[in-house]
Amino acid sequence: MLSSIATGFGKIGVFATFLSSGGVLYILDFGGVYVGEVKKEIADNLLYYRRKKGITQRELAQRIGVKHNSISAWEKGTNAIDIEVLYRICTVLDISVSDLYGRFGKYADGDLSFRERQIITAYRNQPEMQVAVQRLLDIQ
């Protein structure tokens, strides 16, 4: 059952149309970018980051609470990933959603790693510590 359709500028910096159904986010249009390219990018990056982390499909599946054949289907780009599962994958692999989007996600975060973004967020959220950090890093 269709729960919502939204059109607008997404985090990745391009015009996109999304369809949400049963907790799964489908990208209908990516502002002139072929959706198949985005899907392949996510599939390739999931495979890359899982291997980089040194875990098997079965291990990742157990850690995020899905069947191992789901991981295989996602890495082949044949199935869509539930948005909640996507966040669990990113947590286990210690990456951001933008990392999974690869070149399409770089519009949002540049080349910063997940850890670098965490540090920046913590810095911004603790103004009382900013002077100490600047002094430690010898920033005038």
C-alpha cells in the first residue's frame, strides 16, 4: 500500500521523487540521473564496505536481523533496502548513508568520513569546548 509520495531536493543535492511503501523508500526519479545508476552505486558500495569491514554476508545479516540472502540481493541490486535496515547497515559498517550513495551522496558531505562528520557535529554541539579544541589544534 502506498503511504506517501514526496518530491524535492534530497540530501544528495539533486531533485528527486520518492515513493514510500511499507517502510521501503523507492526512488522514482533522480533529477535526470538514471535510477538504475543510483541502485548500482548503492549495491557496489554495500559490497565494498562490507568487505572492507571484513564481515561475511551471513555475519552482516545476523547483525542487522535479516536473512543472508537479502544481503546478496542488495549487493546485486535486485532488491530495495528498507530505510530502517539501511540505517542498521550503516551503523554496523560504521559508514553514513551518503557513503552508500557514493558519488551521488558526495554532494551532501564532500569527502568527509563518517567519523569526521561525527567530530564536526560534536564540535558544533559543544560551544564551551570549541576554545579548548582550537587551542589543542593550534587554530587561532
